[in-house]
Amino acid sequence: MKNNGNWDYFSKDSEYSDVLKNRLIDGVEMDSALAIAEYININFKGDLDIVDFGGGPGHYYPVIKNIYNKGVIKYTSVDIDNDNINFGNSHFQDDKNANFVVGSVLDPEKFIQNCNCVISANTLPHVPQIDIFLNTISEKSSIEFFIFRMLVGDECVQIKKHLKEDNFSSIFEDNFQHNNIYSLKYLQNLLGIDWNIEIKEDIFDLDRLKHHSIPAHEANKFYSNRVSRSVDGMVFKGDIFMPWKFVIGTRIDR
């Protein structure tokens, strides 16, 4: 695995982790979770063995389980935040088909040995690079389908968002967040010729997005600029335009 520096602020952000847990507890069905579940139901049939990278405490799992009607679902969340994993294992302790493990999208191979479906929502823009992840998925013949919610544009753009307004001594070396955008051509290059790739428009409720915030930090403008907001029908994070898309991959039978 490459040396990627001090990029991981997520495992230190307890407020964001609490938001994900509360969504699970309250039964919140996020727009992106509903979309991913629908795309899976449309494009796949038979028993599903899903690995969800950046799956947190498993807040997407109940939504997928409610919508997918073509077979049994086995679900594994792989997340870098140990607190998320512990919460998921506790919350779903009576569900033998749900599993939660600490791990990273930057080191994916050991988590996808037997799965046939890989998903990842809102995680891939925030890691240093995705080449190892997509190369590994492409090489693993058991994987038939994937769907990612990520930032897709006409070109590849690497973005580092500085997170601490009062500390510029190590700007972009510490306390930063990646918001990387990738092109379809780059994704195709990483996956190779064995995949049919579709790009679908993001689906979100503008009215709900207007209230998208981390409750403990609503008054903190610098922190609130780390979550999405709507501007004339487009999604921004602070000053950054976020071209969210769904990337759907189906392995081609040869």
C-alpha cells in the first residue's frame, strides 16, 4: 500500500460518526441509500454477498435489505472507524448475515475474497487514490457487480480541503480532507475491458439537503463547510462544486 500521509480525519470525527449511528437508530433512509438499493435490485439477481467500503455502522444495509427482493443478502461493512464497527456489530448482533470489520479501501483484497457485489457511498472522493481499489475489484473474478457514489467529471482533479482555519503551519499536510474527482476514462482504464460501466445522475432531495448539517456544529461555519449544501440545484461543499454521480459496473460475460 502506498504511503498516503495523514489523510484520515474521519476516524477522529466523532460528531460525524454519531450522525451515521443516529440515522441507523432512527431508521433514516438516505436518498443515496435508496438509489443504491434500487440500482442493485434492477441490475442483479440471486443471492447477494455485499462488501460495503466505508459502510460505517451499516446505515445502508436495512435500506438495501428492504428493497432487494431477488435473493438472500449477506452484508459486510468495512470501515476505518473502530467505533462505527463496534456499534454495527452491536446493533445487528442478532442478524447472522451482517458483519462489521475494521479496514480500509486502500487495502481491499482480504475483504472481497468471496463477495459478488461491492458498494461504496461517499467514501472514494475522500481517500488519496482509488487505483488499488478498482484494480483489485477488476481482478477478483467472483465480483459481478459494483455501485459507487463518488465524484465524476470530465477530468481528474485532486483536491485537498484545509480543515483548520487557525493553523496554516502544515497546510495540506495535516488536517485536510480529500475531495477528488475522477473521469469516466480513468475509471475505465483502471477496470479494464471486462466491465460495462454506466454513470447515473445523483438523486437527492433539495429541500432535505438544505438542512444537511452536523447538529453539534451548526453555528460553526468552518465546520459546516465540510458537509454538502445546495446552490441553484448544484451540490457544494464550502467553495467546492461536488459532481456526485453513481458509477455502476457489471462484469461482461466472455
